[in-house]
Amino acid sequence: MDDGQIIGRIDELIAEEHELRARAVGHGLGDAEQARLRAIEEGLDQCWDMLRQRRAREEFGDNPDEARPRPPGQVETYRQ
């Protein structure tokens, strides 16, 4: 996945997240929608992590295509 594809996926996930959050106003979300929102948040974290990995590899002369997605549990526990 190249940078453009990752950014496209981020845009898709953000649009879906906004749609779910808009639906939640006033009445909340059902269990399935809450689970989907958590999955979207994890997916976004993974995408941003992958993009950072690719850009760091490129900056230091390494092949950005060697960046690999990390498990949600790993990217969810990063300190900012």
C-alpha cells in the first residue's frame, strides 16, 4: 500500500466515523455501531502508524514498501 492508498483509506474511515457520530447525536449508538466505531478508530490508528513508518523509512533512505502494519494492540498503546 503506497502513501496515496493509505491516505485514501484514512479519508474513507474518517467519513464513516463522522457518519456514525452524527447518527449518535441525541440517541446514541447500538452495540454493533459502537463496535464498528471502535474498529474504525483502530483502523485509523493503524493507517496513521503505517504512514509514519513509510515516511520515516523514506527519510532515512530505506524502502518505504518494507513498512508493515502493526497489530491494533500495539498502535493503540503508543504514547503521544
